Amino acid sequence: MKIVMGNELARQRTNAGLTQADAASVLRCTQQKIAHIESGSGIRAMELDALLEAYGAEEADRAYARDLQAEGNRRAKRGAFSSRFRQHLRLLVDMEPSCQRFFSYQSLVIPGLLQTEGYMRTLFRAWRPSPSQEQIDSDTADRLARQHVLNNTAQKFWFVVDEAALRRTAGSAEIMREQVNRLIEELDRPNVEIQVVPFGVGYYMGQGHDYSIFGYDTKPPVSIVYLEHHDAGSYVDDSKRAAQSLALWEQQKAAAVGPEQTRRLLLDFADEL
């Protein structure tokens, strides 16, 4: 919400014909602080009212911005589901059920929202130093709980997966067969699309760089990109960089076979196992 509000304030400032330096003079702060506010760092209620007054914002826009400010500053309740996860994952877990659109590209593993329990446990056991059985049980239960977001048909989930994720066997052939069959079942959800990029495509743009895009139909629209790393992740909310990720997403969708062709590919692969 802070990111959405930052975008909204930037829009209102631009419409008012003012620069960030002009806004800084209103708050008697640095231009850098205005840049931070507009990039999603948040703002106090009194500062927000001062900017809205300087921008000559209409009452409806003022009410919208105030709602965003209040929501952005609301602390997560103690014991919230996202608090079960490591710090860098908490925003991602909060965004999964709140976005209107979720796009995911994975090159070497099946996306977490589509994984079976057996596949999850195999991945968790591969970590070093090896986690305890208790930790594996806890992490598996939490990841399975995240998958409930797929039940919300008001959201759109779209996954592009490289064939390497299917060929890199996780555990036994039985586990992989169960996993592939799970993907086939998910294709029947009205709000889920899955596409596979086959090896025959060769090299394509963005190959090997895993990410997710969370799309919000706010005013203005916002896309937040989550970039996966080995032991952490980073978030991109800059509109220009987010637009570049969306352009890359379109290229990767074009490189992949369509959903029904993906179904046939998965059925053939399951028969091979």
C-alpha cells in the first residue's frame, strides 16, 4: 500500500505541475525524502495532508490517499500467517492473496504454489546444513498452506516453467509422477494457466532468472517484482524496471508452448516416468 500511495502522490504532483523540489519545500525536507516517499517508504498523516493541499487534490483523491496511508501503516497482527516465514519472504506471502494477477517464471524447480508435499520434502532435504525433520515438517506445512490462494477464482495465476524443472528429478520417479500429475490437475482450474518452455526452443530471453510479478489494479496500476536468490530475495517496485520484467514475461510466454500443448507434454512426460 505504501508503494501504491507513493505512485499516487507522484501522479498528483505531476498533474499539479510541481517538481519533487517543490514538494520538498512544502514539507521543509530534502528532495531525496520526497523521492523516498514516492518510491514507497511511507509518509506521516500530517505530511500527507500538507502535500495533498499543495497539489490541490480533489476530495475523492484525498480520501483515496488517506486510506492508502492508513492501510500502509497498519501493522501485521501478532501471529499473522506471514510471520511464520523468514523476513524476506513475508511481503511475498502477504502479496500472494492480495494481488489481482500473479505471474511466475521458474527455470529449475516447480513453482512453490504448485508443488506436491513429496516434492517439497525432497527440496527441503537438499539444503545444507541439513534441516531437522521438525523444521522440514514445519516448512512443508507452511508452504502447503500458501497454496490455498489458488482457490480464489477472482485472482489470475500464470506460470511459465522451463522443461529443465521437469527433467531434474526430485526424489523418486513416483514423486515426480505425482508432481507432474498435480500440474495436469491444476491446468483445469479456471484461474490457473501453466506453460512449459521445451528444450527444443533453445536459448530464450531471461532463461535461468527466476522471478514473480504481483499485479494490482490500483489507481495507478502497480506491479511488484520479486527476484529470487539462493538464500534470499529482493523486491522491485520501480515502474520502469517492473515494465521491463513484464516485457520479459511476454517474451517467455511466447517461447513456451500453449496451455493445451503443455497438457499433452505433461501427459507424455508422466508416461515416461
